[in-house]
Amino acid sequence: MAPQRPRSPSLADWQTPAGKRAAGFRLKAIDPAAKPWSSGDKQKDREAVEKLAVELDELQNLLYAHRRQRMLVVLQGTDASGKDGTIRHVFGRTSPLGVHTVGWKAPTEAERAHDFLWRIHQALPGAGEITVFNRSHYEDVLVPVVNRWITPEQTVQRYRQINDFERMLTESGTLVLKFMLHIGKDEQRARLQERLDDPAKRWKFSTGDLEVRKQWDLYQKAYQALLRATSTAWAPWTVVPADSNTHRNLMIATLVRDALKQLKLRYPAGDPQLKGLQVT
């Protein structure tokens, strides 16, 4: 009997269900060490990521020329889950003219004086652009929830406001891709230790990371709740097994590439008067 070919990875297996089915979603059921998009050869996977990065550059140029749609990529995950690395490897070949990255920190005093989505709206992509969020508005249903700064009623209200906000974005021509970078607790420990031990990475380490790590279970619970509440038909969540950096990059690059291709972008026709014009 001929050996069976491995089944191609299905995006549906990694997207958080929406609606009534969301109540049965369990983050613990997803193995952060899984590699569904991997070929099984790390070097081949790295080469595939590089090819995808070049392809994304070409598609981004087309998106920029098309000037009718836009893309928001949300990278959300715990400390050391690989948000910076994803941006570097997946979007490192794209033009800074059309791809922008926003790293979200704790809100400033001026930002706290407005609703929690006020600062987010100002950083959204314009026509033809891709904006990548390193952390996002979802911090506002994580940190305040874990630290009990807002009530359960306020949390539910924020979930609803986020869903309405993202619906407005999609209806206005913004494709919203949301990736939860899922790593295990042991993997996070190893990565944080690596930051401490490497002088070139130590600047990224904060003692506050250790305090947040003590709240691991609370954050996992908060992530599960937000994934259940804010994975919608118009802006679903994709959980990315991210213990492997290479697999994480490969999976996200593939899904972003596929999403751009589905937009059926076209270069503008151009001015017909330019046909046959010779530059002297």
C-alpha cells in the first residue's frame, strides 16, 4: 500500500470559532509546539519564508497601486511570543512606504483621557497600505481584566465595542487579520532567560516581565475569553502555534499572502493618452 500523503493544513483548524460554537473553544487544547504548516525540514521552511517575504513585497506594491483596500494585521501574544521576529521575517522585504508598524505600549495620560479605541483609530492603514500592530487594542481586555481594573460588565462592553469597531473597518474596505501567537510557559521561560544571558538582547528584558509571568494562568484565561468573544465572521482570530519561530513565520506569511491574493488586486489601467508615448 502506498504511503498516505499528509493532509494539507486547514485554516479552519486554527481559527477560533465564532457565535455559539465559541463557548466550546479551549486554548489549552491547542499545542503551541505544533507545526501544521511545516514541511518537516527547517532549512526548507526558512527558504519558504524568504520566498513568501518577496512575494508579499510584490503583492503589497499591487495593493498600494490599487489604492482601494487596506489591511490591518494584529499580532497579539504574551511576552517573548515572537511579535518582533514575525515583523522582521515576514514583512522585512516590504516597502516602508506602504507597510507601517505600530508598537503599542501603556496608554499615555492624553490617551487615557479618551475612549480606549481613540488612539487605535488614528494608527489604522490608509488606502493601499498595510499596518502591523505589535500588540493592539486587545491589551485593553487583557491587562485591565487580569489586574481587575475593570468589572466583568465593562469587559463584556469592551468586547462588543471592539467587534463593532472591527465590523466598521471591514465594511469600509479594511481586511483585518488577527493572529494570537501561542507559546507554552516553558518556551517563554527559555526565551526570557535567553534575553537575560545575551548582552545583545538584554535591553528587551524588563523585571516587570517576571511579575507578569507570575500571572500566566490568569492571562491564559483572559486570552481564552477574548478569543471566544471577539472572533467574528468579519474578523476571526487565528491561533498560531509559535514555540517554533520558523513555523510561526511560515504560517503567518502564508496566510497573509493568501489573504492578499483573495482581494483580486489589479494595477490601474493608466492614462490611455500615454500609450505609445516615447521619452526623448
